[in-house]
Amino acid sequence: MNRMGAFEPRGKTVAIASTSTAANGVAVPCLSTDDRANQFSFYNAGNTFVTVAYAAVNTDSANACVAATGAGANSKSSFPIPVGGPYVVTAPTGQYWSCNSTVNCTVYITPGCGL
């Protein structure tokens, strides 16, 4: 996850409501089919960090959206997105994205590619 430098949008921005319980994942279609080039720009419009997870099945992304509380059994496959942004994550195409946070907020995700 990096601070965003040059970024070429390759699809429409999707807004996801982040609440205390992660909802089933939302698709964020990308115009590119090259998994090596797909990146997703996140903007967290809330006032607290958001936990994000993705998976090939929408219910799996919701189940994986749990904040890490330590190492070993307490580590998770999700990741935090701090307030503001943008932040860029590389991920495969065709994934579903879920978010949760302690305070309701909106997370914007734009598919694309770093330049």
C-alpha cells in the first residue's frame, strides 16, 4: 500500500459504506484484464481508519474483514486504510471488496493502474 503517485483510472469509482459490520463485498470492475497491472485507489472520507478485505466471493470478503489484533492467530488477511488518501493497493481483477470501521463513513475505490 503506497501513497498515490501517478495513477490512470481504468473504471468507475465505487462508494462503499463502512459500518461496524462488514457487508457482503461490492464489485469494483476494472477495464483491464491484466492482473499484474490492476491497482485500486482508496480514499477514506471518514474520521477513523477503515479495515478492508477482498475475495473472489462477496461473502468471503465480508468474513475476512476483521482488524488484526496482533501476530499469529490474531493476524488477519485484511488491511487498514487510514483517514484521507489516496492509497493504492494492487489486487487481482474480479474481486469483491468489504469495509468496516468503528464509525460510519464512506470509502471510495477507483480501479486503475499506477503510471
